[in-house]
Amino acid sequence: EEVTRYINATVNYRHKFEQAGHTLSASAQYTQGLEDETYSLNDSSAVRIGTDKTNIRAIENTTSVSTDYVRPLKSGRYELGLKLRIRRLPVEYTITPGNQSILYPDVGSFSDWGENLYAGYFNYLMEKENYDIEAGLRAEQTNVFYDLDPANVYYPDNDKYDYFELFPSLRFTYKLNDNNRISAFYNRRIDRPGEPELMVFPKFDDPELLKVGNPYLRPQFTDAFEIAYKYSWESGSLFTALY
């Protein structure tokens, strides 16, 4: 039995200057997602009749505020912006063990995860007759905590960490002629573990499929390099890349 709910509220503001493409925008957004899932495992055999039951109730709250500024130039444009994001995800976990229960004992009954992210970026684009250059840099300061029920014997320690990271990006395109272009790309990205990868409480999707996370996971970073060639003709194009 599963109950889900999603609430979203957004406010956007946009100001256009006299110059075409010259804009200032801001937005604020609040979202809330609810998952209330009860799983009943009724197991009947010659040895026992088991009626184990688990319930997970999780409410994720996310608040985001951002502003972006774009100004066109004679042969390109530049963009800059700021962003604040606050996320909170408290989880309540209840088990009702039956006869000769197969449920994991001593996992506790609650956890609380939170993340504060502060970011800023600058992006510059220059477009010339024979080449294009786009370069950008994003800076991030992130603070994370994960508080666990002291009754959990599998993960006895709370987790808390913070990091400051820079994420550069670069794209260079050389126009051989109207039909042929060569491009080189580089960017650095981050992949943060989500709630399913972190949750310490076992979650049964069916009697033989159990999901459980690792609260001590850290983000992973990717540096991507790519060289590409694009050939265009009147009715289509061909794009080839090595990365």
C-alpha cells in the first residue's frame, strides 16, 4: 500500500532591458514530496505463518532561490547567476514483526538528511566568423548532514561533511567552411547520491527484492573530454565524436 503526494509552488520574475537579449530574471520555488509506503509480507508454510509489516514515511522539502543575468555583446554574450538550495528529508520507519520474523532488527525508527547548496556561475560566449568559444565556471559550496537513530546498530555514527568545488567548462568550434566544423569540449560534473542510495532502512519491493542504501556515500565527479566533427548538407547532417 503506497500513498504519494507532490506539492509545488513557483514564483518567477523577468525584466527585459531595451537591448534585445539583455535580461535579468529571478525565481523562487518550493516543492514537497511525500511517500508513505506500507509493505505486508504474509508467509505461510508448514513451519510458521508470518505476518511481518514495515512502514516508511518520508517527506522531502526543497526550497530553491536563483537569479540570472544575461547581457549580449557585439559578438556574443555573457551570463552570470547565483543559486541557493535547501533540502530536508526526514524519514520515519516502523516495523511490526510477526511470528519468527525475517525483518532486520535494531535498525532504529528515524533518520534525518539535509543539504545546503550555495552556487554561482559565469559563462562567456564569443562568436566569430571562423570560430566560436564558450567558457564557463561554476563554484559550489555544499554542506550535508545525515542524523541516524542511535538505536541503529548497522550504522552507529552520524555523517556530516562539506565541500567547495569548481566546475569549469570549455567549448571551441572551428568553422572550416559552411558545411564542416570541428569542435573540442571539456566539462566537469558532479553526481550526488540521492535518497534511494542513502536510506538505511530496508525497503521491500517484493518478497525477493530488498533495497537498502549506504548513508556514508559521497558525490562522484566526472571530467569529460570530447572532440567532434560535424558535416552538414542541405537536407541533413552527420556528427561524429571521440570522448
